[in-house]
Amino acid sequence: MKIHSVKYNALFNVIYTLSNIIFPLITFPYVSRVLMATGNGKVNFFTSIATYGTTIAGLGLSTYGIRAVAKVRENRKKLSELTVELLVINFIGSVVVLGVLIISAFFVKEFRTELALFTITCVTILLSVIGMNWFYSGLEQYDYITRRSIIFKLISLILVFIFVKTKDDYVAYALITMFSTVGSYVFNFIYSRKFIEYRIDVKSINMIRHVKPTLLLFSSILAVSVYTNLDTIMLGFFSGNRAVGLYTVAVKIKWLLLMLINALSAVLLPRLSKHVEDGNLGSFNKIIKQSMEMILFISIPLTFFFIIMAKETVLVIGGRDYKQATLCMVILMPILIVSGFSNITGNQVLIPLGRDKAFLYAVSTGAVLNLILNIFVLPKYGANGAAVDTLLAEFLQMAIQAMFCRKIIKNNFKLKSFLQFIGATVIASVAIIVIKALFDFSPVVGIIILSIVFASIYLVVLIISKNNFFSSILREFRRYLKVL
């Protein structure tokens, strides 16, 4: 198979990430207004359960699979054996999760009252076995991932506008969401036959070798999901569907922005794992240094801008029924910087280096803090309390990860660039705050105009201050234009 360059993969992953941002920006405002906060909350309550169930059933394969596939991708026989072993592990996990869910339906009223949504959740978890996103990420087949994703998103977009017309169509919306997800799963499984053989010698299968590393990473992923999905589920039990609907809007905005910031991490994990396997630590450190600057270059201005424009963003994405989600969004926005940096310390340093125990300790500590805070805070403070809990948990696990890889971070962190990014962001922020005070823009117009002003000032200040990272981007851009 052809392994493309990091730049090629990064380009397609950026396109993939942008599609994951653009399509929700089209569908979510429409769905939020049609289903209202209560209907939207019902769907997202069960979506969180499906995500949580899929995470548990995956048993850490979403991370371990990428690393394992990257190491043997040049040997078709070993790749085939590895893939079959991991699929069997995933299937066993899915059966166990479905069993627990079905039994719990006899005791949980929320599951029985929305039986259609519960069934959709179970089907999604079962078919997640053949999703195999870890397989294609390990092979660095980002062009295929991008094309497949855009096709199913386009189909789903059309279906949403055809079938979701009233607030009672929340089941139809859940079905369309399932179609997009499950359709991708089926195509992934069919297309995988291009790279591997499913007819292998049963005697060569050795699943035991994967138990320890998958359980370690599974524990880590499960801990992370505590403050990415469990907060929504707990909020549904403590505060009801409307609180979930409000929280969902703020989280959706955070999630869309984080996808843009962390797009680079998904591309770099298999490449960094391969460098570690080959003992090429020079290239490893070079990539870490560039990645750190890239994430800070993007995350710092995005955080400040969307804190300032939180009210307008909520109104555009959710509508006036979600106006109360503004403070929740403001609280969540610093996670863009925190989570962006923890992606470096965790997914780009600790995991490629095989320091799974350190990663587990960091995210588990954050998860325990989040769970404890949720129990005491959610009943009284609802969505805003959930946001505070998530921010604190994210910061704690990032700080612990940074401690474990402090030497690598210290050697590759550029303080001058960081201060330049902060300075340029502060100047741009002051400018749009003044403009907001002088002019009364509508939410859409305000976001468009002020984002252009903010970005222009931010980049101009970086040019004036002679920021090396942005200067290198400009040089690459000029070189690309000359080639064209």
C-alpha cells in the first residue's frame, strides 16, 4: 500500500475535520430549532449512551489499534492476523455491553419510555465492531476516510431536511444519524479486504498478546469518556432533558472547535509510533516541536474569540431557546487550549512512547475528580456546573500528563512563540471588544465581520513581531503558489 506524506495526510485530515465542522453547522441549527431543547436533549442523551457503549465495547482499540497497525502495516500476513484478533476482541466487548444495556432496560425508566431511541442505540453499538477507524488511521489512509465521510454526510444532510420537520421527529433524526454512522461502518469493513485477508489460519490467532495493552488504554479511554460523555448522561438524570439540550449546544460548539485544533494529532499518532518503533527520536522531537506550535497558534486565538462572541455563537447555532447556554459556553472555551495541549502530551508523546500507565494515571485522576464534582454540583447548578466540572477535570489530567513528559515538553516548547501568540490574541481581542461596544451587529453579521477583523489583526501582529512559526507557514504558502 502507498503511505502518503504527513503533509498529504494532514491536508485530507483538515478537509475531513472541516466537513465534520461544516455539516453540523448546517444541520445542528436547523435541528435545534425544529426539535427544541427537549427533543434535542432526548436524542443527545441516547447518543451519549451509544458513544459510551461503543467506547466500552472498543476496549481501547481506537488508540491501541492505530499504534499496533502502524507497526505491522508493511506485512500483509501480520496485518491480517492482527486485524482479525482485534475484531474478535471488539465483538466480545460489544456483546457484553449490549447484554448489560438490555438488562438495565428493565430497571431504567428512561430506556423503556423511549424504546425506539434505545433500539437505535443498541444497533449502533453492535455494528461499531466493523467500524475499524483505527485500522485506516494506522494505515494512514486519510484520503479514503475523508471521501467516505463526506459522501455519508451529504446523504444524511439531505435526509434531515426531508424527514425532520416537527419537534416530534426526533426519532427520525436519530435514525438518520445512525444511518450515517452505520453506513460508514459497513463500507469500512468491505473496503478493508483491499489490504488484508480474512481467511487466515485459526491457529495463528493470538488474542492474549493484546489483553494487557488494550485494557490499559481502554481504562484510559473510559476515564476520558467520563468527562466527555458521562456528564451529559448524569445531567439527564439530575436535571432533565432541557438541561441536556442547553449543555449540548455549548458542548457541540466546543467539540467543533476542538476537532479543528486536534486534527493534526490524528495524523501524527501513527507516524510518531513508527518513528519510536524505528528508534528515530530526532524526527520524533521535530514533529512534537512543530505540533506544539501549531496547536497553540490555533487554540489560543479561538479560545479568546469565542469567549467574547459566546452569546452570538449560541444564538446562531441553537437559536433563542438556547440563550441560557451562553455562560456554559464561556466556561467551556478554555478547554480548547487545555485539551489541545493534552493532545500533545498524551496522544503524541506518552502513547507513541508506550507509556500507557502514565497516560492512564493522568486521565483516571481527572475522571475521578469529574465524577465526584458531578454528583455534588449537577443537582444544584445544572449545565453550568457540568461545564465547570469538565474544565477542572481536563486541566488536572493535562497537568499530570505534562509532568510525566516534562523533559520532552521543556526541550520542544518555545516560550517566545507562546508569548507572541498571547500578545497578538490580546490585541485582537481588545479591538473586537471595542468594535462590539460601538456597533450593534446582528449575531450572524457580528460573527462574520469580527472574525475577519480578529484574524487580520492577530496575523498582522505575528508578522510585525516576526513570529518564526507563522513566517514558516507564509514561506510554505508562497512556495505552493509558485508551484501552481
